[in-house]
Amino acid sequence: MPGATTKDIHVAIVGAGIAGITLGLGLRDRNVPFTIYERAPGFRDIGAGIGFSPNAEKAMEYLSKGVLKAFKRVANPNGEDYFQWVDGHSPQGELMYKKFVGKDGFQGCKRSDILEAWASLLPPGSVEFEKELDGIEEKQDGALVRFKDGSEVNATVVVGCDGIRSQVRHYVLGSTAKNPVKAAYPGYTQKFCYRSLVPMDQAIKAIGEYKASTRFMYNGPDAHIITYPVGNNSVLNVLVVISDSNKEWPKDLVAQGRHTCQGSKKEVIDAFKGWNETARNIANLFPEEMEKWAIFDMAENPASTFVRGRVCIAGDAAHATGPHLGAGGGLGIEDAYFLATLLSQLNDTLKARALPAKDEGEIVRAALHRYNDARFERTQWVVQATREAVDLFQWQDQRVGNDKAKFGEEISAKFEKIWTYDVVGENKKAAGGFLRDMGADSGSSDALERM
């Protein structure tokens, strides 16, 4: 048949962050050819900690051999298997709420450590650096991806994992310089943060061994603090989030695509004046000069879809959220699990059928729409819930304020909805739906049994 194909598909992944790398590993385990294209000259080393929730660990386990094991190798042991929120404003730092995270649950690590561990599992030659996206053009036989260095590649499927300032999102939503789409641009949340990795001996001297040994969150008016040990208890990860009286991030920085600027220790100290001694001591742990990170998300202008033709977006490119529920990275891994499964089925389907390019394109779109339908509602809810969570932490929710009982009820419900999501069952539903689209018997499919 002219123009027909029975060869493997090729997946072009744009972006080598959490979603991009873990998707690559999921495709590797399913024998689906892929290449990751990253605009930076190497894997980015961000000096910060990150934690992964129970649902994220479950997605890691089913996504790829070695992904969960790699995380557990670099994860810091919990001092206690609890989240503890305290009143950072009261002199004694009274406990507001304590939540069990499961045995060895929600462990943290250095972001650079886990990215390095996962990247080491990628096949040689599967990542190309200094590949900044210049444009995407869909053709009958694939999607042509152009890069600013003049190179180009034709892919069966393109997955944009290029983060909060995603250029693939612009393509998916049809946003151009002449006709911009609001949802293509993340919005400023009127929150900014400072983060630091503090040597453990300094942390213990400032707040004591117990408070440095496990996860604590300090709540108060218009700001909050999160601390937990990482790096095999060698450093304390510290994140402070502060409300901004300015409604907009500086326009000159927005025009440059920059969500960071030069910050100062004084701004942190000023934010915690009037708080208790522990909170003030944490503020004093920061260096004199450091980067100030604006927190952007997609709550106000969510993407209307994650898919256009042969192209889709995942992770922060699809549903950028703040860090306040510790869910953003985990959502990207869930996305990777769904996509790896569906793209594996797509690969099997196309290899088994000699199809004209036109018909191949329809099958590709069917697989991506199953991904979109499965992921859209959950991820949009998490983005909105994260906004609500930071209001709870900073006593800006007028229904709750600093009421301990109401706070515990509200925040626990949000975490439970994220953590107890049936990622495996929902993945099977999406995969079964695609097989039904293809006229297969999903109940007896070997593909479903392999998930």
C-alpha cells in the first residue's frame, strides 16, 4: 500500500525535566523509540529540595523499572512519617495539625540528585542538548519539529515537557505573537519564594536537632515556611513563601521570560518580623544575596486542551502549579505513566497494521485524546486546590483563618484527594478506551495485562 507503514513510531520529547526524563524511561521500558530535546547545554542543576507523594511513587513503580528504585536511593529517610504544621506566629509554636504520610511516605531529596539519578538510566544518545524549539509543523506523515540551530526532525508524536514557559503549549493552543492566547502564558500568583539548602550543623544550631530532623511547616499571616532534611541528612531544605502586595510581576522581567530576580535576606527577615523565635531563626539562615523566585501557575487561565493533532503537552507545560501541595512533580510523573502506556499501545497498533499516513494520523490523535480526557479534570483540580492551600497556610482563607480544627479538616481533604488517586486503575481505563477505539477487546488484551 503506497505511503503505508508498519515501522516503530518515534516520539520527540521537548524538555528534559521531571516529566520529560521519566516519560523517556517509560518509553524505553516499552521499546518505543524516543529522543529528548533540551534547550540547555546539560541537565539543569537547581539547588532545591523536592518531595514526592504516595500517588507519585505509585506512578513511578508502574512507569518504569528503576525509576522508583532510583528515587529511593537518593531519598532522605523521614525523621517522622508525618507532616506537622505549627503556628509560626505564636510564641510557643503551637501545633496546628499533624498528618500521617504513610510508612516512609512523602520522602524528600535534592532535585539535582534525582534528576541525575534518572538521567543516568537513559539510553546513550537519547538526549540532545542545546536544542531550542523554533516551531512545529504538522504534515500528513508526522510532525516536523524545527530547532533554532537549523536542525529539524520528523516525529510521529511530539510531547511538550518544556515547563511552565512552554513553547509547545503555544503551538497546542494556537497562540502566536500576532494572536496571543491568554492560557499560553502562566499568571503571577502574587506569591514569591526564597529557597536554600542549609548545612545541617548550621540548621541544628539555629532551630535544634528535632526541628531539623523532620518535616515542619510554619503557618502565619501572609507567609509560610517549609523545612525538611535532604542529602542523607546533610542539609536542611528551606522554602519560604511570601505574599506580594504587587499584583503583577515586573513587566520587564515578564518580557524577558524571567520568573526570577535578585533578592535579599532583608526581605525574608522583614516578612517574619513579629513571628516566633524559630521562624525568625530560620529566616536568618539565608545568605545575604540570593535569587527571588516568582510563583506562577495556570489557575486563572487554564489550557483548554492538552492536545493538538500529533502534539501534546505534559507536566508544567500542561498544568503548571505552585509548590504548596507538593504535587507538581508527581502530576508530571503521572502524565508520563499515562503517555508511556498509550504510546506503547499506539506503537503496537501501527506496527500491526499497514496504514496510509492519513489513517495513521487519526490513530495517533485517538491515543492523545484518551490521554487528554484522562488527565484534564484531575490536573486542573490540583492547580486550583494548590491556590486554596497557600491561602490556608497564610491565614488568608476567611472561613478558616488560624482555626486549628478547620485548618486540619480542609488541608487533610486536599492531600487525601491527591494521594489516594487510583493512578493504575485510571491508566487502565484510558488504555482500555484506546483499545476499544481501535476495535480491540480491552478485557483480554495482553497490552492491558502488561501495565
